[in-house]
Amino acid sequence: MARRRAGSGEASSGQRDPRNLAERNGGATRDRRRCDRHAVGLINLQFRDDHVATLAYRVFPASRGQGFASRAVRLVTSWAFRDIGLTSLLLEIDEANDASLKVAEKCQFGPVDTRTELASNGARHTTLVFARQRP
Ligand SMILES: CC(C)(COP(=O)(O)OP(=O)(O)OC[C@H]1O[C@@H](n2cnc3c(N)ncnc32)[C@H](O)[C@@H]1OP(=O)(O)O)[C@@H](O)C(=O)NCCC(=O)NCCS
């Protein structure tokens, strides 16, 4: 299986206003007008093959709830479909991760699979897989 990494991106904000995030740079989002180089999170693509990748993201606790994750996922999704030729993006989300499930819904990813694994302590761990196809 071919694998490539697109590199991690940082999302930065001047006034922590997601409406200011306007510039893409290889998956990174930066505030073009008021960038103070203050990172608010990370986003990256994990390639499954030349056409399919899993999108992973994290917003640092102090910056959550301001729309950064949704904005970053939308920007990287557009870039991945338009500029690097991916045809499908995946999200893998713990079923208890309500914030990330909301991000998937807001960014128009649909459910495609469910994986349940048994941890060594016997606990069940369920991951929901979502996908979005290139339009
Ligand atoms: C998941 C995560 C990336 C969301 O980042 P964020 O920037 O706070 O997300 P957004 O601000 O774009 O919010 C997305 C939506 O989720 C909602 N939301 C946020 N926290 C929530 C919670 N605990 N329960 C339910 N909904 C929640 C927001 O209200 C928003 O919906 P709205 O626009 O309709 O109000 C962030 O919580 C995080 O980094 N968590 C730890 C790492 C992680 O889980 N990464 C994803 C792995 S798949």
C-alpha cells in the first residue's frame, strides 16, 4: 500500500476569530491579516493510497468551541480534492467524541463504517468511520 504524508498543518489565529482564517499552505491554515503565529491546533492527511486519505485534527483546549476545526476541515478538504487529486477523504472518530462527530456532520462527511475493538482490559472501543467524496 502506497503511503505519503502531506505534513501537519497548524491553524493560527490573530484574534482567534475563525472568520479570519483565509490562507492555505499545504494543509495549514493561517490568519492572513492578523497572524501572530499562535498555533491553535493541528491537521494532517494520512494517505491510504494515491486517492484516499484519512483526515486527522486537533484543536488545543484553549481554542476549542470557536469553529477552528470545522473551518480547517473544510479548507483542507477543498484543497485535497481540488489541488492534490484525492477522490475520497475519511474521518475516524470515537463514538463518544461528540465535538468531532459534530465537525464531521458540519463538514458533510457521511457514515460509512463502524469498527469495534476489545481492549486488553475488556473494554469495548467503537470507532465510527465517515467519508466524503470529491464532487
Ligand atoms: C474535536 C475538536 C477538534 C473540535 O474542535 P473545535 O475547534 O472546538 O470544533 P468547532 O469549534 O469547529 O465545533 C464544532 C461543533 O461541535 C460542537 N461542539 C463542541 N464541543 C462539543 C461537545 N463537547 N459536545 C457536543 N458538541 C460540541 C460545537 O458547538 C460546534 O457546533 P456548532 O458550530 O453547531 O456550535 C476538539 O474538541 C479536539 O481537538 N478534541 C481532541 C482531539 C480530537 O478529538 N480530535 C478529533 C479526532 S477524530
